[in-house]
Amino acid sequence: MRRIRVFQVITRMVRGGAQRVVLELLERLPREEFEQTLVCGPGEAALLPRARKAASEVVLVPELVREVHPRTDARAAAALFRLFERKGPDVVHAHTYKAGVVASATARLAGVPAVVFTPHGHIFAPGAGIPGVPAGGWKLALLRWITRAAQSCAHRVTALSEDDLRQQLELGLSPLSKYRVIRNGIDMDRFPGLPTRPFGEAPVIGAVGRFTAEKGHAHLVEAFARVRGRLPGARLVLVGFGELEADLRRRVRDLGLEGAVTFTGERDAAEVLPSFDLFVQPSLYESQGLAILEAMAAGRPVVATDVGGVRDAVRDGETGLLVRAADAGALADAILRLAADPGRAAALAACARGRVREGFSVQRMAGDYARLYKELLGRYNPARCTIR
């Protein structure tokens, strides 16, 4: 039987959670069963070299951009339609909102047998501040209508957690029968499980993520200023990049924290996590958060905001501490509670590592998507899929 031809579609291959999921699928779906093509837009593409090695082919579509530009988006739709008609994939798997809207509709029009839309979390969380998403009014209503129309074109829409599924159902984006819950996964072998470090009076607090509004770093900087009032030797390490970096650096200067806050730029999580005593995820919205899973896998105690799919992994008081979003005081209090109780921090970290190993492995994620593709094509074999 010939291999299943899968087109993975995304706007860009930066170091983001959705892009890393795409890369894991390119690298881990068995090549004897799947022939995969990556379709992505131009611009920043830190993960593209690895993707080129894993994919059978990489197709760059210049018009496929993250930002909303009606004319450019129309040209992207036309380009994708021509591509799908010419290449005839068996499965089109569209990732993130923009690529999902454009590729799901054009793939269905082109007669692709199986279309999967993975939004990697919906974009309608109130207060998330996601770029390009209006706060309300007719523009938000129009965006929801477009989302419903795009999801109606897909044969399946995947949610990252039961909570993510519940929210999408409450928004009325698709009926329950359209959805499949498939959790993101990480490679546990890259995070061998480090012993929890004694905090002392100079803990290293770390965060990993893009410097964008929805990631909430501004609130973490404010919280850290309060932590320094109690633990003058504490340090904050911010790993990532993004358009708000200059604003964050300015706020660090204004708060007199320059010597205590380090901006590392892009770094591999496996490289930086051993240096952290505590991991903090201050997001205003998070579909799930691969960085949280990696910190938990590495045995780092976690403090996170109770948003989106975070609670699917971080169970308050069991595998970490959850606090209200956009609340610097609550973040600071949770950090200080764990700094004052290393035994509890170690217990939370141990439970968290077990939780990730049990429910969030990359092998399980790849196997779930492989089975979904086969089910939609009528080629599902009940035997366990073999995933590297």
C-alpha cells in the first residue's frame, strides 16, 4: 500500500509551540507509512533547517503570512488551492489560526480527502491581548463567523485539552462530533529529571516564551520586583525573543532591576532549565504550553497562571501552583511560598514529572495524529501505530 501523503501547513517555523509540534510530526511519523510535505510562509524560520531534513519536500508560499491582509490572504488561498490540486495530498493538516482558516477551506475546495485543523488553542480568550484579535464589536463577531466557517471545512478539529474543547464548544465554533482531543507532547529523553535545587536566599527564577502581550512577561517583572523585596539575592532569567523585548528592558530599568534580570535571547529549554530553581509561566492566555511541560519534565517546580489549557497539566497544589492571570501580587506570593518551603517545591516537581511522563509524551502525540489520519482515510488499523 502506498504511503499516506500528508501536507503540514503553518505560516512560519519560528521557535513556537505549534511549530515544534509540526517539527515533531515531520520527524516522528514513520516514513514507511507517511510521506510528509511542509507548507509554510516566508520570514523568520529558526526551525526550518531541521524541517527540511525531516520532510520529503518543503514548499514556501510567500503570501502565507501570520498577519491579516485581505488581499494577501486571498492570494495565499489561491496559491494553496493550486498546490493542493496539483499535488493531490491525502491529508492536509493546518496548524494555528491563520493557516487553519486559509488551508482548511482551500483543501476542502480542492477535494483533499482528509482535512485536519489544529488551532493550538482558540483565539477568543477575553483579556488575552492576542495581536490582530479585536476586543469586541462587529470585527470580533466577524472573526468568529470566519472561524466557524473554516472549522466547518475541516473533517476534524483538534483541541489540546478537555478545557480547550469545552471553551470551543461554549463559543459555538463547531459541534462536539467535529472535535478530537490530542494533547501536545514532548520528548522526555531530552529532560532527564534534575534534582530540585535548594532555593536558599538567592533563587533563580526562569521563564521561557516569546515576548508578546499574551505571554504576560510584564506582570512577571512586576512580581519579581516584589520578590526582590523579600529575597534581595533573587535573579530572574527571561528566555525568548519578541516585539516587546525593548518595553520589558525599559521596565526592568525603571524598577531598578537591571543587575538582577537576564535576557538570554533564544535558547534551547534543555540547556537553560538546569539553571532554574523555579519556572514561572505568567501567560494571559495559553493553549497548553510546551515550555511548562518541559519544565515539569526537567523536575523544576512550576508557578503558572490559571488560563486556557494550563490546568490540564498543572494541577494546583499537586503538580504546581496556579494563580490568577495579570496579578503580579499573586505571582509574587506563589514564588515566595515555594522559596520558603523547598520540601513542598520538591514534592510538586516530582508529581509534575510523573504527570508529564504519563500523559504528554511526544510518542503518544504522534501516534494519536497517525491514527486520526488513518481513520479519516478509512485505513485505520487497530494495531498500535509504531512511532519512533
